[in-house]
Amino acid sequence: MFEVIAAGGWLMLPIILCSVAVLAISAERYWSLNPNKIAPRHLLAQVWGWIKNNELNAERLKELKQSSPLGEILSAGLSNSRYGREIMKDSIEEAANKVIHDLERFVGVLGTIAAVTPLLGLLGTVFGMIEVFNAIMLKGSGNAGVLAGGISQALITTAAGLCVAIPAMIVHRYFQRHIDYLVVTMEEEAIKLVDALHSDRRVDVKAKR
């Protein structure tokens, strides 16, 4: 393995660093974007229970805000619920923008790596072919070892770049879709709370199963 990496030249170093970054970011985001941590299923029902029992106070709101991203959104809405439906919705949207920004942290880096690593591989290919042509110019086409070394460097960096870029693109798309799902879930819960407080129609705020 080390011989293959060495044969690829110095451009293998940034490609390897990119692969380490993909693994680290994927593990961190997979752990952080757990739906039970982001939008607990029981949270809205618990909040509604506090409201019905007149237990919602500053301490409860602080606890709710710190409990989860969904709790942060709901607490922002509840803090301004007395000012009317529109003000409550605006507060929820502002809090949601911050939460979404936090959810998308590092995901853009995966997309950048997916785009950059094939270019690093291509750059290695160019350098390898330059080496081949220089060898042909200086020593002629009879030195097969030098020619093979240049071609080998070109192929190794290209393959390495693709081997990093393809998984990076897959996990980038996966996390994008997963974040979209979490955002929709939190939006549905927030809308239920707004409707329950500022609507005459009956709203189901029971915990999801």
C-alpha cells in the first residue's frame, strides 16, 4: 500500500487528507443528525401538556430550548406566542434558519471534496504524462522503466481521486436528503403548535410512534 501511495507522487497526500476528512465528517454528521436527537417524537406532546397544565414558564422554556433543535424552534415560537400567529411564525422561522445552518455544518465540505478530488487525480495524471514525455525527450522511448513510472503515477492518482470522490458524493447526497427530512419533520411539528395555539380547529399533538 505504501509503495502504491509513494508511486502516486506528492499529490497523493492531499487526496489521502481528503479521504480522512470524508470519514471524519461522515461519522460526526451521522452521530449528530440522529432524528431522536434533532426532533424527539414525544416533545410536542410534552410541551402541549405543559401548556394545558399551566406549567409553561421561563425555566421550562429554557429547558425546552436546550433539549434539542426542535425544542429550540418551539421555544422561540412559544416565547412570542402572545403577540399573535404571524409574530409567532416569524420567530419560528428565524430560529429554524439557525437550526438548519447548524444541521448543514460540514456537509458542504463533503460536496467540495467530491468535486476537488477528481481534479487532484487529473492533475496527477497531467504531471505523470509530463514526466513520460520528458523521459522520451531525454532518453528516447527505449527506457520502459521510466515510461512505466510516469504512466503508473498518472493512473494511481486518477484512481485515488475517484475512490475518494465517489463515496464523498454519495454521503453528501445522503446527508442532504436526511437534513431535508428532518427540516420537514420539524416544520410539521412547529405548524401543529402554531395551529393549536392560534386556531379554532382541533390539532393532534400526540407523540408519534
